[in-house]
Amino acid sequence: MSKNHEKEVLKAYEEYLAYFFDNDMEGINSLVKFPITYIADGESKSLDSFPVTPKEMMENKQWDTTIDTETYVHGTNSTKGHVISRGTRVRKDKSVIEKIYCFLCFYKNT
């Protein structure tokens, strides 16, 4: 795995997270090529738009922050890379909402 490819993929993921936490749907959509496959709760769907609005998701879950996060880049080459991240979403009082595990594929726009 090239360290340069790994850095590019991690940079794209960090950019996605910044847009997500800013509730910047335009920014998120600038990184996403639709359709996407969304997998959750034992089902998968092909979607033509982003599946959540971050602000609404955070408000509905009373989600304040994510703790115990582990993120790593796995399996890069010159055109794609995978990110695996897990952590624990918590409320302001630090009570646990849920444990999360996500797998994202990033493809280089050419």
C-alpha cells in the first residue's frame, strides 16, 4: 500500500467528516458519486441521494460526539481506497447511544 495513496484516502475521509459535522450537504455531495450503496440494519439500498441529513440525525439521536474512535485506511491503489472506522456515539451526559462501525470506499475522480 503506497503511503501517498493512504494519505489521499485519509484526507478525503477527513474532508467528508468536516462536511458532515458542519451539516454541509453541498460539500458531502461534492465528494459522493451517485448512486451509492447504503448498508444498514441487515439491508442494502441503492440511493440517488445522501441517506441522512447530519443535523437532523444528530438532533434525533441527541448525539453530541463520538468517542473511542479508531480509523484506518485499508487496501489502496492509485484509483481507490477503503476506510474502516468505529467508535461510540454519546450524548452530552456521555451516555452511550450506539456503537458504530463503518466501511467507506473512495474512488479517485479522473
